[in-house]
Amino acid sequence: MQLQVHTCFNDSLLLVPVMKCLLNTDLQLCPTCVLCKVLESIIRDGLVDYLESAGLIRDTQHGFRKGRSCLSNLLCFLDQVTGLVDNGFSLDIVYLDLAKAFDKVPHQRLLNKLKAYGIHGKLHAWLADWLVGRRQ
């Protein structure tokens, strides 16, 4: 087994290979590295904080933000719709299912957009390495 680590992590990271999934006849267990999840959370929080402080995320964005969810998005939408109906407007509403939308974004376009938003250096390189080999 060959492991690849981006050069920005070589000095401070020790990797130990772990079986991806342990199969049992009745149950399939796929342990997720806790350290990886913590790192992912730290990076996500940092990116969202940066994008919010730079005014790059609209206030109407509900996904990936603390205290917001599909439910809060639906409630805001419902409030707007009922306000328009109460004022005598007629509405047509189109629902779109954007499930797995992230999987449809070309990775190079995403990396270029991150760079344009000021995400450079080691973080950009780490994200690029993370996207290598991912299927769309």
C-alpha cells in the first residue's frame, strides 16, 4: 500500500494505514477517522468564517452555516410566499432537487473559484490533493 501526503504535511503528520471497511456477515462497519473529521470541521468552519467576513456568502445562504438548515430555508421561503399572497400577488413555484450537486461541479472550476476568492497556499494545495481521484 502506498500513501501519498501533500508536501505541506510531511513534517508533522504520521499516517498509519487502516482497513477501509470491516465486513461482518450481518453488518458492514466503515470506521471514519476521528482526526480526519475534526480536521474537516476546522477547515469548513474557517472557510465559512472567511467567506462570511469577506461578504462572499449571501445572507440567504442556508447550507453549511451554523444555525441554519433546510428547515430555516423553508421557513424563510414560506414567510416570503405568504407575504406576497397576503398582498394579492399570484405565484408559480418550481421545486428543484439538487441532490449531490457538489458531485457535479468540475473540480478544476471549484479550485479556480476558491483561488479567485482568496484561498491560496497550503490550504488550496490540500483541497486540490483531496479532490484528486474523486469521482463526479
